[in-house]
Amino acid sequence: MAGSPRGGGVMAGLDLRHGDCLDLLRDIPDASVDCILTDPPYASGGISLRERQQRTQTKYKLGNVKKVYPEFFGDAKDQRGWMAWAQLWLAQCWRVARDGAPLLIFSDWRQLPTMTDAIQAAGWSWLGIMAWDKRSSRPQKGRFRQQCEFVIFASKGPLSLVHDRCLPGCFAHCVDRDKLHLTAKPVPLLKELLEVAAPGCTVLDPFMGAGSTGQACLETGRSFIGMELSRPYYEISRRRLEPLAQHYIMEADHA
Ligand SMILES: C[S@@+](CC[C@H](N)C(=O)[O-])C[C@H]1O[C@@H](n2cnc3c(N)ncnc32)[C@H](O)[C@@H]1O
């Protein structure tokens, strides 16, 4: 495994970098990435700044879950700070994306309007929203459950079409009971989202957390560039993804 310039490692099909994505993205060449699929910190979990500034364990842990997860970064910004910051990294993502590349970003209901504004402010063309039905959520007496999260779909200029199949607009997947990150996204959901990008392409996730997007990429024959600021989550991603990358290199050698 060769070291990358700012802390991280590169294997065939897998490039993991530890640090702040705003720094790390500067090392990625212009127009070199085919798809961006990411799940940034929502800085949500409440309306007031005090609620947002709680520990991520407190905000995102469900009462019946015993496992203790590492804290993660970037989740305590107020609304204006979060939007200004989102425009910075979204503009870097726009620079590194090829023309026609799709952008897929997770959001909750509170941050959906702000994130669609930030995406467009950074130069992306907004194409739509898909719903992710999590099949469960906190029950709230007298109120509707917030059972869905959302995936914002955009592209760098007109979307490059990689096939002529019609893709769904709603997805139903449970959160994995053995998830490796407090807010991990299900790998089968990520694989469905990757259908908008060609097999063999390069996918970037600047907020990889525990590497769920990386697993979905490697298992579907796509290359993955992942970035993560938290050392514990970066290490979790390495332990999860490096054996997978090795496995797929060996399979390719035997094919
Ligand atoms: C919502 S989580 C991603 C979870 C991931 N989708 C998974 O399934 O494991 C967002 C991650 O972004 C990381 N993060 C926050 N700010 C960052 C930054 N400036 N650069 C890189 N990573 C950052 C957090 O530490 C957190 O692990």
C-alpha cells in the first residue's frame, strides 16, 4: 500500500484519506471523479443551537441500542455556518467532478431546503429528490413519524446517461442492526443509488464515516475515494475496506 501525501493510503480501486475534506479535496485533480455519493454531518437533531450542540451519541442513539459509538465531527454548526461550509466543500466537489457527473447527498427533512440551496449555489444542477423509507423511526404521540430521509440528486451540467433503464424514486431499507457508525447508511441502499454511475467508474465520498459507500462501490466494481476527519472512523473504514479491495483484486487476477 502506497502512502498518499496527507495521511491515508491507496490500493487499486481504493484510496482512503484521513483529514478535513476541505484540505484533502485540494489534492484531487480537476474533473477526475465520475460520481459523488455522500452523507455529510446534518448538524440537525433539533431546532435550537443548544440541541444541535449535544454529543452525537445523545442526538442519534436510539434508546434500545447498547453499542457505544465514537463521536463524529461537524454536527454542531448553526444554520448559517452549516450552509456556508456546505457551499465550500460542494464547490470543491464540483471542481473535481467530470462534466455530467451525478451528485447524491443524504439529508434529513430539516436540512433539505438548505442543502438544495447550497448545492445550487456551488454550481450543481438540481435534478430531484429520492425518499429513503427507513421502515422505523421514533414514535411521536399525536404526530407523524419522521420515517424518511432523503437523497438529493444533482449533476455537473447535463447528466451523463450511463444506461437507458428507469431508476426508482423511493427506496425502503432498514438500518443495519450491526452498523459501524452512529448514522450509517445501509449498503444495499447505497448500491441501488450507484446504479446512476457506470460500473468501473470512480466514486468520491468526502464524509465516508465507517465506509459504507466504499463497501457498496467495491462490491459493485467501482473505485472509491473516501475521506474522513475522525481518526477512529477512518481506522474503522480501513479495517473494513482494505480486505474487500484485496479480495476484488485477487478475483480480477483469477478471472
Ligand atoms: C453522517 S457521517 C457518514 C456516515 C457514513 N455514511 C457511514 O455509513 O458510515 C459523516 C461523517 O463525516 C465526518 N466529517 C465531518 N466533518 C468532516 C470534514 N470536514 N472532513 C471529513 N470528514 C468529516 C464525520 O466525522 C462523520 O463520520
